[in-house]
Amino acid sequence: MKKNSKLPVSSRRRNRSTDTTLGPASRLVGDVHSDGAVVCAAHLEGNLSSSSDLLVTPTAVVKGDVQGLDVTVAGRVEGNVTAEGLLVVQSTGVITGRISMARLVVDEGAYLRGDCVMEPARTETQEA
């Protein structure tokens, strides 16, 4: 069976549903946090965080920090991006700011400008 390469890597690894969707017609000012998976297709001026997976779609512009478990960026982020696990920057993705993650995938054509720090993922024994 051939994998669908259009899906973010985190979606291919896990079959998680989306709990929060910020649509492309939305323009939001302020911080957004969700304990569930988030898909952001909106224009957001503020920080975006999730305790689960987070997807910034090609239509999204986030002017603030982005933080999640596994993070996929296909849109524009003007701020720091932190992924506790995997950070995927797709070919349409643009990040201007510091990135921090345990694992990194950058597609050809993606744009990164800033510092890059790769830190090992924390295990349950390290968190206790």
C-alpha cells in the first residue's frame, strides 16, 4: 500500500482526529490553546499552542509562537516554533524564528530563517 505523501508525516504515523479548526476566513487576535489536535488555516496574531498535534496549513499566517507535540508547517509562521516530537516543514512552509524539536523533516522548497535547536524527546521517566 502506497502512503499518501500529501498528508503531514505526523498524520501518516497516527490516526488522530482534529479537535479544533481555525478556518481560512478567520482573522484572530490573541493567544489560542487547545488540549486536542489543531488545524490552523487562519490569520492569527498571537501564540498558538496544543498539547497534541498542530498543523499550520498553506493558507495560514501566524504572527506569534507555535508549540505542539508534533507540528507541521505548510503556511507562514513569524515566530518561534517548538515541537516536542516531530517538526515537519512542507515545501510551502515559511518559518522566521527559532525552531526547537526532537526530530526534523524539511521538504525541498521550504524556507527557514533563524536558529535551530534539536533536543531529544523527553520520555515518561524523564518527566517524573
